[in-house]
Amino acid sequence: MLDSLTRRLSGILGGLRGKARLTEDDVNDMLREVRVALLEADVNFAVAKGFISRVKEKAVGEDIYGSLTADQTIIRIVRDELTEMLGTEAPRFNYNPSPPTVILMCGLQGSGKTTSTAKLAKWLIAQGKKPMLAACDVQRPAAVKQLEVLGEQVDVPVYAKLDGSSPVEIAKEALARCKYLMLDVLIIDTAGRLQVDTDLMKELHQIYDATKPSEAFLVLDSTTGQEAVHVAEAFHKEVQLTGAIFTKLDGDARGGAVLSVRASTGVPVRFIGIGEQIDALDTFYPNRMAERILGMGDVLGLIEKAEQMKNLIDKDEAESLEMKMSMGNMDFNDMLSTFRTMKKMGPIKNLLKMVPGLSAAVPEEALDAINDKDTGRIEAIILSMTPKERSNPDIINGSRRKRIAAGAGTTVEEVNNLLKQFYGSRRGMKQMMQMQKKMSKRGRRR
């Protein structure tokens, strides 16, 4: 998800290190490269142009405040503008004061709409709600069966009919059934098309008018690039959208449309799909996404994922780990404990990208090659170390590396690579967490 943009921006902004003051030439050179990076990531041209203009206006000639260096100053400005472009704050979920709350799901065929409907139901259950699904995609009979199967997986009732009833009739009956069962939320899965057409919009209008949804979500495939912006504009013109859900952000999508949709249409991104698992749906936080794009990680996101899994992390242990990260004193015991916890929280590669500084410290090909099986080899290497070596990695010399490699059934080269990545990520975490603290202090003084 936006990994290429993250690396490009990290390299571009890093070129300002050591400068005491930002000149107009410095800013122009940097912003020229940033603009290219944004366009290569499929960010809408007009959105990229406006973003560059605002950053330039704020950055030229700005004095270095506090102890922040020039690169940290520009990162703060870019982060603030990215956050503004993405929406500043995550909108609150609009629950109907008189249940059930109706949520209308719409989108093009193949966008992941039906799967996202079930994922949203799973998310609502975690919020203490009792949802129900309505299968109104009668154009594709397989969609009805798919929703029923997914409903069983998340233990949510599905209202479906294949007797020739129209989608509007099914939606009305589902709403009545939802009220009868005294459930909290009705999520309506509507039909998709290969492209936006008159019939699709007419049907959506009728369902919208019949059910009066509190939320109308457009599901967008992030791999479609700037076309996602055009789709959002078309749907928003016809249906009063309250948010967008981006799918397939765990793959090779450049992801620029995520940065463009709100700025182009005013429709906020509400959720992102980050995997095939039924619980792989995350609330979209603009400020966190901005920091992740700049390689600052998402510590709060990691903490929230940990909190979802009871008894995964002891509170004192978490505070101790945060302190070690900020001081750059993490050891292999911490890494081993963290890996074991993270394995229970989802695909390891997605979680590693949330660690501050890791994307910039670890080569792209190395991070992309990581999978859950790789963590087994890493654990074997760490467990092959003595307790003293795990607590004090600095003592691991050549002979110790040979012994560790032999004990783990791997090569000295793999041990060397792990140590290199360990030191790189430790430095990155320390720098990023210190920078976040400085920016936080600056924000409180304003």
C-alpha cells in the first residue's frame, strides 16, 4: 500500500538533511521530485498540483523551529498537508437514533463489494452491533450465494430471495425483517456493473429512496488508479455518498486514488481493505495514513490491533517496548516477543509496514519478500542465540554468527542480514519516534 511512494518521498526529503534554512531553490527542486512521485503513484493531476502549491507556500523561507532540522520541518509541512488532503479526522459512524441503521453498499463489478459487505458486518459486531445483510444483487445469482456463505462465516443473518423479486422489494422486506428481529444495522449489498450506466443508477436511486440509508458507501478497487476518482464522481453525482471503501490495498496497487478521492469529490475514505481475511478491514485515519506514507509508521494502529486480541500484550510490557523504541535500545528478546504477537494479528508483512522507520530502513525487495514462513526462520535464528546475545546484540562477532547459523540450520549470510535489518530498523524507530515527539510538542505550543 503506497510503499513505492513512501520510499520515494523518504529519499527525496532525506536530501534536505543538514540544511539550516530552506531556500526557494531547495523547495522547488524537492517539490519537482515530489510531484513526479505523486503522479507515478496515480494521484490525480489536479490534486497533486494543488498539494505542491500549498506545500511550497508554507515551506519557502520557513525558519527552523526548536531543534527540528530542515528535513524534519518539511516533513512536518508535507505531513500536515497530506492529512488535510486525506480529510483531517476520521468521520464518526452515522448511526440512526431509531434502529436499524441502514447502510447502502454500491460499486462496480469486481471491486470487492460483496466481500466488503461481510467485512463491514464483522467490524460492526466488534463495535457491539447486531447487523443483518440484504442480498440485493440479483443480477449475479452467485453474489447471493457468496453473501450467504460469508454471512455464515461472520454469524450474521442474510435476507435473500431468488423468486424474481426486484432488488427494491428485497430491500424493503429485509428492512422490515431487520426491524422485526430488533437488529441494529441492515447492510444492503447492491448489484455492480462493469461500468457506470443508467440502469445501475436508477436501481440505486430506488433502493436509496425506499430504505433511506444513514450511510452510503462506495467500494473502490485501488488497482484501478485514477479511474477510481472518475467512478466516485459519477456515483456521488447520482447517490449521496457518505464514504468510500478501498479494497486490495495489500497488493501491488500504487494507491494514489486514496489520496485523490476526497480532494476530488469531497467523499471521505472511511475504510480500507488490507487482505482477504474476513476481518481485514481497517478504519481509515487520515493522520495515520499521512504518517505511514512518510515512513513514520502507525504505532497507534499496531496498539489497536493488539488491543483487539485479548491478553496479547501486557500493558507494562507495551510501555517498556515503547520506551526502548524511543531510545533505540530494542534487543532480540523484544523482537522475538513482538513477532510472536504480530503473527496473531494478521499477515506479518502488513504489520511490519506499520513499524516506524522500517520501510525506509529495510530494502523494498526484502520487505516484499517477507511472509509468515520467513518469521519462522527469524525465530530460529534468534532462538539459536544465547540469552546474553539476545539481550546484547553488539557482542555477536564472526564466530558467534557461525555458531548461530549452524544452530538455526541457516547460513551466516542470513544471520548477517537479520542483524543488518535489526540495527537499521532500530535506528529508524528511534529517529521517527523522536521526530513525532518534537512535532507533538510543537503542535501543543501552537
